[in-house]
Amino acid sequence: MLDVLDLPVPPPHTFSYVRNGARRTERIDGRTIESYPPQYAVEDRPVAHLKFALRREPYDLGVVIAALERLDPREWIAWHEAEPTGKYFRRAWFFYETFVGDRLDLPDAKVGDYVPALAPERHIVAGGRNSRRHRVVDNLLGGPDLCPTVRRTPSTRPIWSA
């Protein structure tokens, strides 16, 4: 997604590529390289690359927000029309309105289960509060001014026990 959208952001921890061969994960110089076989390839459109990243990678909010800012308003409308209840659309919409601060001219989501903003299996998260407009559980560790994301790793463990 960084290459396709030419995003001016620091490199994320995880890079994903579509390559010939089997699905594999490599750790190189402190980064994770995810390789996917050709059947995972997406259309060469910003929304398709963003949706791939939202579905398959731990979130780097700096990269996600930079990508969201690149979307043309027509792409938002088309994505909404195609997937009004889609969880990746609703997460992207929530992130955009939360971090960019612009309210998109879209009606509030009326149906669909609430989905967590950050996947708890991939990130350390806060207790959630519902964003009724997006039908997203805001489980972020901060807000628009400061919002760290912490990836779960094999060495991540709670510092307390319940």
C-alpha cells in the first residue's frame, strides 16, 4: 500500500506482498514480511489495497490515516454503496472521521454487529465505547491527538493477572 499510494510515512512493522509461491511469514531486520500467493492479489485501486491491509495486517495508524486521506470522496461513496455494513469499510470510516476530523456525507450505519476498531487478537486494546454512527467499538488506547497502537507479539503478556 505504501508503494501504490506513495505515502509519506515511516515504514510500518509489517509489509505484505503478493508473490509466486506459498503463503509465508519472514522476520527480516526487525520487520515482518508477509508473502501471499497470487490468488490474494487485489485490484490496483487505493480502496482495494487499504481493505487488504485492514483485513490482513496489524494496524499502523500512521499508515492507515495517511492512506485514508488519499481517498477521493467519490471512492468513499462507492465503497459505502458497495459495502455499507462491511466491517472494513466501517472501521476505515471510523478512523477517517476520528483522526482526520472531517465528517463524511454518509448516513449513520443502521445495521450490522458492532466491530472493534482494533482487533484484540492483534493489538493491546482499551475497554470499548460504542460509536453508534459507525457501529464500531472504539477500543483505541488514545484519541485524535495521541493514539499509540501496540501490536501483540509472542512476548506480549499482561503485567497483571485477573
